[in-house]
Amino acid sequence: MLLAKLLLVSSRIAAETLAGRCFGPAVAAWLTSTLIVVGPIVVVLALEQGASFAVHSAELTPAGVFSLS
């Protein structure tokens, strides 16, 4: 599971960096600040904690993201 997390995070960072280089910093900022980042995290939560925990965290994630922006 740890290896999956490490690969997932590093591949996301690499993809966002490449998008920033190709399309500019505005696109990279949009990718890193939107809910697209949360998807892989919820998948890992579902695998570790179970489906009901993942559903509950996915429902509350937008409130947390929008409260910070």
C-alpha cells in the first residue's frame, strides 16, 4: 500500500509539473487546486478504511477545499 501511495503522489506531481511547463502556470495552479487531486486520495482511503469511510470523506471534501480557497 505504501508503494502505491508513493507512486500515486509522485506521478500526480510529475503530471502537474509537465502541464505547467506545457500550458503555463495558470493551468498548473488550476490542476493542483481543484478536486481532481482528491480522487486518488479517496481511492486510497477506500482501500485502507473501507467504502463507508471513503463515501463520507468524499461527501465532505468539497466543503474543506472550498473553505480554504
